[in-house]
Amino acid sequence: MDPKQNPEKLRISPKKRVLFGLILVLVGWGIAEGVHHFIATNRFKRVKARFESQKIYREDDRLGYSLKPGTWTNLSPGWEAVVQADGGKVAEEFIFTVNSREFRGPNFTIPRPPKTVRLVCFGGSTTFGTGCPRDDQTYPQLLARALNEKSSDQKIEILNAGVPGYRTTESIINLNKFSKNEVDIALLYHAINDIVRGDDGKFYSEPLQHSRPPSRVERYRRRMRSSLFEVLISKIVGSEEKKIRKGTGLLQYPNIDEGFETNLKSWVQLCHKKGIVPVLLTFETRLKPNLNEEQKDELLAGPIFKIYFPTYSQMAEALKKYNQIIRKVAESEGVALIDLEGKIPYSKENWIDFCHLNARGTRLMVDLIRNEVETIIDKR
């Protein structure tokens, strides 16, 4: 029979239409998944290659990344290239050592030698000494030299546990690397990394049980292994957080301030548990009161401002707030506080940017804190 004379045979049933539609959706989704994994895999390879090209770092299961032991010279391009020496001149050479415990500086013995007082300085790049081309220009080593000049009956040994990008979370983890009674005094100098990278508030709860968020390489590895559905859900869930960040800056981001305070208290309590005297330092920057508009514009042009804060006042308010939290924790926990905020002059001769001191500025910092640290040593 001619099909034209029997249209019933050409009609597709609703069930078949639904089935056909589902098949098309599944085929389309399969193609999309394939494209997603192809793009994610290639992006992971590029990110991992860039990470591995930064020779001084290696991936770490708990910290995300850590310093790689060895002696490193003239690393470029990267943050090392902007390091300046005295007088604002670009350093011709950047040389530093990473010891076997993954800290900047020479190796040290365990247990500590007799008649030795051991201090450890925890922090990020401002403790590590991004503005100091040589190990002996960093504040931990300068402070040790200054204190040993006045001490005759005991040796003062100071370790540099600062790593670029680390926050209070990482300093808690690094403090756990030391066994009880290996260290006498610990200094903590943090704020800026907790402000600009503090949007992972969930990692602050119970900080002694949590490590830091994964490194960029690990995030892309997870994305490579995840499904397109998981990626889409994460984008939808994270959209509100992005609106908060874009609209109001990190000052209004949930749980940041509480997380910073919680971490400071946890770090102090862990020090007590290990028999260590904890010392908190407020954070010093070039953000001074009564700066003129030209000076503010100069600071605002820096990369950290561009990425995280649309206005000078937001960053100034954030730093003021975090220093207040440091003072509050020092008082509530009954521990020593070295109030460094506002003490180092704004002049370019002391800084490589808005928060990193150069070798000259670092000497000023040590001159400001040496007497207070000496008193803490005597009272311990």
C-alpha cells in the first residue's frame, strides 16, 4: 500500500520520541564530556609544567606546595626578578638556601645544641624575605646576629619558617613539624595572605585537622578527573560567592575574620602544648595614615590591589582590622605582642612593593623588635 494513503505508519509514537530525545541528549552529553576532559587534561599539563618550572617549589600533600631543598641562584622570570637591594636598585643576584626541613637558611640540628636558645619565625613571603637577595639579609638571620652580639653565655639560633603565599593555616601545619621541646620561642608574622587568600573559609574550621586548600596543580588535576556535571554544579554553587567578592571585596566574605582569629588562637595553643613561648607580631605595610592621592594611586597600581581590592580604603581597612584581631588574640591568650604597625617609614628606600621590605627596610624592622625579643628570651 502507498504510504501516502496510510499516514498512521509514518507517525512516531510519543514513547519513541522520548527515547530518541534521550539518546540525542546522551550522545550530546558524551561529546561534551569528551571535550571537557580533553580541555581539562591539556590545561592540567600546562599548569603542571609552569609549576615545575618554578624550581624552588614542590607539591606537598598537606601544604599544597613547599620549598624544595637546595641552593638556588638567579631564578627568573618570576617573583625573584623583582627583588631589590638597598637604595631601590634591582639585585644582580638572588641566592638562597633551602634546608632539609624545607625552610630558608642552613640546616640545623635536632635536638638543639646545648646552651642554645632556638627561635622559629613563621609567616609568608614577608618572613621568607622576598625582598632580600641573600639569606643573611632576612629578618630571622639579622635578628639572630643582633641578639648574639649581646649574648655571651648562650647562643641564639633563629630559623626562618616563612614561605611565599603561606597563611596562618600553613603555619599551624609547619609548627607541627617540630616535636615538643625542640623550640623555645616562636614568632608569627601574618595578615596579608590571610586577607587576599582567605576566601576558603571552610578550611578554617578545626584548623588542626585540616590542611590548606589544594595547590593550583592539584585543583586542575581534580578538575581533569571530575565530570562536566560536577564542574557545572561547582560553578552554580560558587556564583553567589563570586558576587560577594566582586561587589564588596573580601571584607564582607563569610568567615574570614573569624577564621583568622581562630587560627591565631589555635597556633598559640599548639605552641603551649609543645612547650613553646608564642609571640605575635602586627603586620606592617606602606599603607600609612594621611597618604596623599598620588601615594595611594602608586600603591593601588600594585598587582595585589588589582586582583583583590578595587580601592585603597578597602585594603587599608582590612589590614587595620586584621592587626586589631592580632592584638585582641594576644590579650585574650595572654601572650607577648610586638606591635610593628606604623613603625617603618613609607619611603621607597625600605620597600620593594606595598608589603615586602628590602634589605634596608628589614634592618629597620630588626632594630625595632630586637629589644622586645631579647626581653622575651630573658623572661621565658
